[in-house]
Amino acid sequence: MPPRRRPQFTQENIDQQLQQIHLLDQASSSENLEQLGPIIKQIHTNRQQEAYLRTVHALIESKDAEIETICSDNYQDFISSVSTLFSIKSYTTNLRDKISTLDASVSQVGRGLVEKKKALLQSKKTAANLDETIDALQACLRVLDVVNRVGEMIKERKYWSALRSLEDIESMPPTSLSQTPCFSICCHPCRPCWLLDIRNVSAQIGQLALEAMELRTRRWRSRREKDPMLKLSRVGSAAEAITNEKTEYNVLDNEQLQVDFKPLYECIHIYGALESLDEIRRSYQADRKAQSDLIIPEPLPLSSLSSVTQEIVGYFIIETHVLNTTGNFRSEREVEDLWDALMKRLRNAVEDVLKNEGDSDTFLRVKEALLGFVMTLESYSFATNNLHTFILQLFERYVGILEKSFAKRFDSIVSQDDCLSMYVEKASERDSVLDTVWLVRTERDELFKSTLPFNLPWSQSFYLCCQDIRNFVQNFYQFIEGVSQHHRDIDDLLSKSLDTILGSISESIARRAQSTSNLSQIAQIVTNLEHFEIACSELERTLTNIRSSQRGGTIRVKAATSFASTRSVALGRVTESINSKLDDFFGLSEYDWTPKAREDAPSMYLYELVNWLTTVVDSLVIKDAYKEVAYRGAVAYIADCFMDFLTGRTVPMMNENAIANVLLDVDFLEEELKRSGHSDLNSAFGELRSTVSVVTSDAITSYLVASIRQASYPLVKPKKLQTLLEKLARHGLECKDAASRERGEKRRKEADAVGRLFPGEGR
């Protein structure tokens, strides 16, 4: 820590402090001398500091003079030393140049020595190789001599002597023979070279085999189409196999490719003669296993799937040929192990590459590649059940993608439909549409006989949906074409898929019906739904017939119930739309609920209401049964409106004249319904008439009797009767004349009596 500096006091500071001192305070009895001490001390300190600074300055001046004297005395010596250093640097530079020159000379001499040494080593290596070759030839002289003599004897037709000479080779010790350089030269090089050759031609062999299978498939398909008796036979069946034998194609020996197995056979023969067959067998298995591991890249690009399958096919065609032509050299178990391992790797590779794939066409291309691969190797007796199962798993994913794709299409078709019946002008248009949709035969025949042009019963959405359903089925079977196993699984999957996509159509139509308020459009939707129900059963029958002819099962389409449910919803929307318009009519009604006299004619708004109802419902393009449902719903709604006037909360009170006016309007409506042929709908007003009759006939006392009530007034609900009586009572009690007030009190008591007898009953 640095020493604490003393405070500095200037003359001005001291003068200020002196001015602040009062030596004699008039208010004090003593002199103020204590304040002089610090000031005197400060003055003394300042004087010391000034003396110290003067001493330092004098010392610095003396040192500067001394330094100047020393520099003047030694200047010449310093100049001489610098000159000496420059001379030394010059000598050092010259010495370095001489060393570099000497190093280059030494390097040149050493390079020549290195070249001579390398040449000497190469000469020694060549001499060693010559010595080794001479030793090898000398070691093989006996075998070569015997082989040469055998060849000469064969040329001279001395076969017996040749056989005796061969016995000399057989009598040689196997171990000593196998250790000769001749054995290594003759046997070992041929096998690796041959394995490399077949590795290089495997893809070409596979390509030729797949092309041959494709040609075979097309040829059999053409013949099957011409001969109905062969319709159920597939490639690989007994009938097709017999036909194919006449044009059998050898992929290992043809105009394009000839695979020579002679090196392998010779190698097997030599190792067998030397009793070392196990050695070559193990080596061959290891080499082929290594080659199989290189066939499938990781990851597997879809673009290279065809080339990979070609190489696999070629690989196992070669293995099959080796297995069938080399006796016990190869075992079926070894080939099966290679097959199982490679198929597992192929399956995993395809699964990985299709993990996030959403394009149905990609799945179709993969299926085509795998199916041709499977059919080709089936012809060589390889087990392909696992691959068929895998193709079906891919098929399920493919169908799921199709379902999502077609569901979007169906939703778009339904949402964009104008809900107007299709119009056809030409016979070609009619035939195209009728060939696409599914109909019962009677309706189809009637439409074919109809005079052109005319309107079809359904709108465009039904036609387009049927068209896309056919496309879906076509895409479905396009994937499964050629897959000969698991028919029942395929049929079940098709049934589920059809129910899924048909259900999506039904849901889309239900949403469209809920968002539509136009009666004619809703009626068209009802007609479309009815035809969809028919299409489900006809589609089921058609597909079942197709599958039966192909040894398939039964197709079950259960979506008809969904369309029936949606049709009920659409019919409900018809009723709701009509009721909404009826609300507008009743909103125009201007009833006086406490009139002084009764009307002699029905309300004017009812004329317009009846005219609108009959016009709209009769003009709907739907079945008469559905029109009847619309009428029934409308009349029931009208009856409920009148009943709400009498027993609801809208009207607080009324008198008997108002009730009579309501009955007059009901009479008018019933007469109109009878005139239009709907007299059976008059039953909708039964509750209203029964409830009013209890009041107008003063039958409350009788109504309170259980037996009379059950026999004469089964439709009358106690709560509604009580409400009507309360409205009448409220009006009577507000009247000023005594008679009306008396009737009001009577109605009040009747209402209380009805309420006490049935406290728990609702409306």
C-alpha cells in the first residue's frame, strides 16, 4: 500500500484560516489561543516541503552533468564496438554460404549411392524370385512329368497305360501333394476369379430371368383370356407349367449370356481328389455370404430397387444351379440360410424407405418389382410365403393411402355439386352414365327406354362418386393382381375399404344437407342417397360375382345403413325447412285472443299457407312416400303451433271466442287436406280438439274421473288442460262484469282441481 500523502496547504489557505481566528472573544472570559496551534504546524510543514524540493532539484542537476561526462568519455569506444560487430556478421554470412554449397555436393553424392542400393535390392529380389520359381518347378516335376506322359499316351491311344499312370498320381500322399506349389497354382487362382466373374454377371442373369418371367406372364394372360377354362389358372400352375416347358428359356446359356461353371467343377474335383472338399466348401460359403451382404445398399434408394432384385435373382439362380449340379458340394440348408437372411434384409430395407411415403403410385411400383421377383424365384422352388405376406402388408398401407385420397375427392365432389338432376341429350352420354352407376335392372331398363333428351333422377355427384368408386376398385385390384395367396384377407380388406370410402361419402352428404336450406336441393340429396343405398347392394353383388370367378370370398358392403341414416337426416332437413317457412306464416297471423264476437271465416294467412305448402311439397322431385312424410311433418308442426297458442306461454290469456276462432281455422285446414287427398293427416289435430272439447263442453268434472278420462279423453294432457283453464280464468277475473268474473273464478277452481289431481304429470 503506498504511503499516505500529506495534505498540501497554500498561502491562501493559511490566510483564510487566520482570518477565521478570533484571539479575543468578547463573550468569553479567556483568550482563544488554541486555534493558533494547527496553523503554525501547517506553516512549518510547508517550509519543510519547499526545502526538500530544492534539494531534489540540485541532485538531479548534478546527475545529469555526470551522465553527460561519462558519455563524452566513452563515445569512441562504442563506435569501435559497433564496427567490430558488422565485420563478424559479414564473416558469418560467408561461412553459411560455404556450408550450403558443401551440403549440396554431399546430397548429390548420396543420391547416386541410394540409386545403386535400390538397384542392388531389386536384383536380389529378382534373384530370390527366380530361385523360388526354380524350387517350385523342381518340386512339381514329378506331377508335371506324369501329366505330360498321360497326355502323350492318350494321343497315342494307349489308354490302359494312361490309366496306370493316373494311379501313380492317386498313390501320391494327399498332404504332400496339397503342399506343392503346383497345387496352389492349379487350384487356388481359378476359384476367386470365377467368383468375381459370376458376381459381375449376376445382375444380367437376374434381368434376363425377370424379362423371361414377364414375357411368360403376358403370354399366359393372353391365352387365358382366349380360353375361359384357363381363367382360374395362374402363372406357375400345372396347366401353365406344361405349356411353358415347350418354350423354356435357359438364362445361364443363351444368345446373350453364357455362364461357364467349368472352373468351379474343376476346383471341386481337385479338392475332392485331395480329400479337402470341406475346405473349399467352407471357403465358397464364406465368399458367397460376403457377396450376398454387398447386394443391398444401406439405405436402399427406390430407384435402385429393380437393379437390386435383378442381382438377387441372378445370385440365387446361380446358387440353384450349383446346388443341382455339384452333388453334395452345396447343401439346401446353406442356400436356404442365405435366402432367409437376404430376404429379411430386403424386407427391412423396403420398409425403411417406405416409412414416410404417401404416394400410392410409389407403393404400386414397389409391388410390381417385388411381385416379378417373387414369381421368378418361385419358379426355382424358393419359399416366398414371407414375401407374399410382406406384399399384403404393403397393400394395406397402399389401400390406406387410397382411402384418404379418395375421401378428399368425394368431399370435393359433394361440396361442389349443384344438386340438380343430370341432363343427357345424346345416347352416348346416357350409355356412358348408365354403364358407370349401379342401378337395379328395372330402373336401368326404364332409363334406356326413355326418350332423349331427359333428366336423370340423380345429380352429378352420384355419377362422379360411382365413377371414382370404380377407379378405387380398379386401383385396389391393380395392386393385388398376381398375388395368389390370402384371398379371404383381400376380400375382407376390400369390404372394409369400401365401407370406409362409402361412409366418407355419406358423411359429406350429411354435412351438405345440414348446410342447405333450399328445399329442391335437399330433395335431390334425398334422391341421391336413395340411389347410393341401391348402389351398395349392387356393388356388393357385382364384386362378389367377380371374386367367386377368381376363387375369392364374398364381398360385404355395409355402408347402406349409413346412407339410410343420412337419408333420414336429409328428410328431417326437408321438414325443418318447411317448418321454418311455416313460422313465417304464423308470424303474420294477427289473432285477437279476447274478441267480443266469433269469426265467420278462417284467417286469411291460412289460404296462402295451404297454397304454398301444397305447391312446394308436390313439386319436390322425390318419391310420393317422402312427400307424404313432408306433409305429415308440416301438418304436425301446424297442429303444434295452434296447440302452443292455446297452452303455451306466448298468449297470456284468452276467452272462449278466441278458442272458437282457432277451431274454425282448424276446420278449414282439415277440409283443405281432405280435398288434396291427405285426410289421414287430420289426426294431427286430435289432441287440440280433445283438449278444447273438455273446456267448451264443461266436462272438467267428467275428466277428473279416471275411467271417463281414459275412455273419452286419452289424448288430453293434464298440464296443458290446466294451462288453458288458467288463461281463461285470467281473462275472466280481469273483466268488470260479474258474469265474466264468475266464469273466471270457476275456471280458476277447475284449473286448481286438475293441478291437484295430477301434480307430477308434465305436458
